[in-house]
Amino acid sequence: MRTELSARIAQMQQKLSSRQPVARVHADTQLFVSSDPVCQKLVTLADIRPGNRVLEPSAGTGAILRAVLAAVPAVRCECVEMNAALAQHLKDTFPEVPVTCADFLSCAPEAVYDRILMNPPFRNGEDLKHIRHALKMLAPGGNLVAVCANGPRQQREFKDIATHQEVLPRGTFAYTDVSTMIVRIDA
């Protein structure tokens, strides 16, 4: 067991040493930045079109937002981030994108977004709460693509409504070994 733990720690240190931080801010322990390959997978699955209205709730450092704008510059993006320092970082980095500094779960749901891409917090089933709330904001014909925990509650929740479920390899997110998956849900 000790050897396995030592190997896992060495693997995480190697991952971390090869990365440049997007932003240096004090953030909640639930901030797990999506890697470029994960962001690209989310963007591909969302099938974003020019002119779409796109939301990234709990935007963190803006990794998903960056991938969206790189892939389809002609979209209207908005994001929500509750950490004031991260929200300011998003405003500075993406001046053309409206940023709301608030707890996403307190945002009034309006079904106006064509695409919602997200990596919500997971603690205490928060991923399920965030995804359910985001679905209320999805316009008819739109889709939501999210990273979430790959647990029994998530499997049950999305079994009949997800049009795509893909388990990610363990260790996809630095600092954690939580089993995760990507789901796509169409409106």
C-alpha cells in the first residue's frame, strides 16, 4: 500500500511540475482545473455553432471558456464564478465575456443558453445540484456537457437522460484520484 501511495504521489508531482498555472489565486479546495484534452472533449461533444449563446457556470480559471473561444470565436459566452479573485481574473483575461460573480446555484434560471459546458464542484453531490440547476437554463434544442463524479448517484441520475456518458481515466485531474465522467444531456 505504501509503495502504491508513493507511486501515486510521484505521478501527481510529475503532472504538476510540467504545468504552468493559469492564474495564481487563493481558491476553494473544490477548484480542479480542466486540462486542455478534457476541455477540447467538452467543446467537441457540445457541438458549438457560431452565434450560439454559451454558459460556463463555476468557471474557475476559465479553462473551458478558453477552449470554447479558441474553437468557435463567433459565440456569445457568459460565465459565473463565485470566487471574487477568480471572477476578476476572468474579467481581466476575457474582457469581451460577461462575468457574474455569484454562487451559480443562486442565479435565476432562464432557458436562454444553447450550450452549457461545466466542471462543477463535486463535494456532497454538488455536481448533481449544479447540473440540475443548469438544465433549467438550457434553451430548447440546446445541450449541456459536464464533467461530474462517476458515482452511483450520478450513474442513476444520468442513465436515462444522458445522450453520452464517458468515464475518464483515474488521475485525469491533478490533486485527486476521484473517478470522473463526462455527460451530455440534450434539451
